[in-house]
Amino acid sequence: MGGHAIDALTADLALRPATGEETFVAFGQEGAEHPEPGEIVFVEGDRVLVRRWIWRQAHHTLTMPETSAIEFNVDGLPPARRADVETACKDLAVLTDEFCGGSARVHVLTRGDPRMVL
């Protein structure tokens, strides 16, 4: 699971194989690096938010007390079942509503339903 401040996004989000031209500035670092071509990346345009699923997260979508919109992604890879992912997402939505004072909605992306509008 990961979370990203999306209040100031300037491009679409996508989970896709990297071309190798994208830039990534890891949380806590200053220098940019580039993912390997074919590496799975979560991007905003050509800015990498997360490399290697959720192992390395970028600094520019860090959530802060002043953040007003957050995207949470819950990755469900085998052997996780879709029902388990949906339950985790629903639990996260309830906790977000309860503890953050906001509202949440759940949309599970799949190969057959790969897009959503934020």
C-alpha cells in the first residue's frame, strides 16, 4: 500500500513499464535517477512516484498536514485474492473518513477495468 498527495498533480497517473527516460527523486534524496527500461513504475506523466511496486517512493507526492487530496493504492499481487484487496480498500476508506475528516471512494483497477477518474 502507498499514498500520494495529489492536490498538485500536473499529469495523469499510470502504472506501466518504464521507458528508462522517466525521472525519479527518491524520498530523502536530492539527485534524480532513471528506472531501468521495462521496470514497473507508478508515474505522473514522466515523473516516477514509485519504483519496484511500493519499495521506493518519490519525495514530490509526500503527504503533509496541509495535503487536501490523497490517492491510496493497494496493490494486490498473487497470492492475494481480489476479495482481500477489496476488503482492505473498504477498510481504508472507513478509516480515512473516521480519522481524516474526509470522504473516500473505492475503485478497483483490473486488466479489464484499467482506468478511473480522480
